[in-house]
Amino acid sequence: MHIAELARIIKERRKVLGINQEQLSELTEIGLRTIKGLEAGKTNPTLHTISTILDVLGLTLEIKTKK
């Protein structure tokens, strides 16, 4: 999955839940600048940041390894 696709999923889910970027920032304790940058596809967030955001949004990240 590319970061742009992840960003789209996060933004769509946030909107479905009726949460704005400022509220997501408060709920995740992640800076608003980071949230905005992620949704714009302009940042390279850590796995911890992604995991925290997805957890608040009720989403999970599955990592598959090649066999």
C-alpha cells in the first residue's frame, strides 16, 4: 500500500466519523501539522503514528510478508 492510498483511507474514515483534523489531532495526541501532512501525502509518518491514527479511527493495519 502506498502512503497516498493510506492517506485517502484515513481522510475518508475521519469524514465518515464526523471528525475534523483538529479533533483527530486531539484524540491521537499527534500534531495537527502531522495530520494535515499525512492526509495531503506530504509526510512519511512512523508506523507508531499510523497505528495510533488507525486505532482512533477504528481501523487496523495488516502487514503481509512475501513468501
